[in-house]
Amino acid sequence: ALSVDPSDPQALRDRGEIALVEGEYATAVARLKQAHAARPDDPRGNQLLAEAIMHQLRQDFGAHRGDIELLRQLATDDELRRETLRLRVEGLANMGERTASFEVLLELAEVEPRERPMIEVSSNHLVRSDVWWRSQLHHLWETSTSDERTMMADEIARRKQSVLARPSIAALSAYLDDFGGLSDAGVVRLNLARLCLEQGEPHRGEIELLRVAQSDNEQLQTAAFELLNPHDDPPTPYAALDEYWSTRQIAASIGSPDTRGPHRQQGGLRRSGALRNLRIEQAVSPRSGADRCFVSTDLSLLVAYSRSGKELARIDLPHELG
């Protein structure tokens, strides 16, 4: 068909698809661009052209970045739009255009689903989308110049003020997910804890307060422990805690008290309203691997965290204790 009518979009698309399958991306792009010009509303042709352009951009972003605008026009579904943005984030960063990469990364954050899907980053290598996003942000931060870092810090601060001006659990949580590991997020976390306590999520609220209480900001520490200890309960000695838990057959050894900050008491640990902060050195339950646990004093809940701070499990203690 192509030899008879070289402008036939169907024949051009077929030739382009064959070239794409065979890895001849330059030929595929050329044929598929011709097909697109002849029939711009062909969904299959547009999908193939987007795929071919993305292959070329991954191979040499700088040489083929002129096709980005066409790719943006072709990316009509949400997943392809997000994949295009990820490609631009990496390509611009590799070209040393960190400010532009940061701006595209923020654009990506606005369209990323909160379900955190798995994405393919290389052959046989999947990663959660939010983990990929944060890794790109940290890479940009670590490799940026002082001027670039100032620009990024100003934008992150602007977003922090925006969520604090109209706080909600969803907005504050989203900010912490994106920027909590990079910025001074103690104020955001404190506001999130307050909202959780006010809106019927006491366990989560107190866990967030305990995180705030471990910050280096003494003002935030004091605010957190005032919320954790509204009646200023007396400190509970470590020995008493050890006996308390051993009588319930929890195999845990409790570390020495951390005396940093105004909220710590010599030889003891202040009660935290509904939770105690314990150092776990060996298995607490069949769900082992916990380095730190927050346990409710009514023995209803244990939340286990790894050494890196990742939540490992939420354990219904009455079942564990028998």
C-alpha cells in the first residue's frame, strides 16, 4: 500500500509500528509523524508515536527534546501524562536544568494519585510512585547550587504556608508525604496531630505528637508534650515500665532513657496520655523486626516501626497478650 500511496496514513502507521517493534526508533518516529499529520485523530497511531518519541527521549533526551511539545499533545490519558512528566523530570535533571526539573516535579505532584501505584523504572524493577517522587526531589536538592536550593526552599515554604492557612488532614498529610523529609515540617506535623485529635483519630494524633516531640525545636517539643500530657501526669520510672510489661509476657528489653529536651525526666519517661514510647531490642510479637513501638496504655493497640521509621504493623494487643 505504501508504494502505491505514500500518504496513506494506515500504511504509514503500519510501517512505523514495524520499525518500533524492531527498535528502529528514528524510522518509527518519522513514519508515525507522517501518519499523525495525515490522520491526527487516530488513537492507535498517536499511542505508537508517543511510545516511539519516549524511547528516543530515554536514549538521548537532549537530542530529541524538541519532540516534547508533541508528546505533551499526544499524552491525553492520565497515566501517559504522568509517565511523560517523569521522563521530563529525569531528562532535565540529567541535562543540569535542575530548576526546570523541579518545576515539572511539582507539576507531577498535582496529578499523582494518592493510591501510590507501582511504576516501572527499569527492566524488572518496580517502585512505588511516591518513593520515586521523593528520590527525585532529594537528588535535585543534593545536586543543586545555592541559588537553586534557595529557589526550591522558597517554593516549599510557600506551599507550607498555603496548607497551614487552610489546614485539613488530607492537605497536611500530602505536604508531609512530599516534603516532610526535606523541610522543617514540625509545625505542619503539630497541626496535623491537633486535627487528628480533634477529628476522632487519637492514635494517629498521638503518634504524630511523639514524632514532633523528638525534634530539635524545644518550642515544638513543649507544645507536643502539653498536648500529650494535658494533666501533667508524673513520670513513670523505667523499672516500673519493665515490670509492667514483663508481667504481660511481652519479650522486650527497654533501652536507657533519652535525656534530651525539656520533656525528658531523669530516670523516667513521662506518660503520654494514651501512648508510651518504647525501645524494642528483640521481637515483641510474631511480627518481628520492630525497633520502636507506640503502645496504648489500655493495651488495645501497638504500632510497630522499623529503625528507618517505616510503619511495620498495627497489632491488636488483646489477641497478642491472650
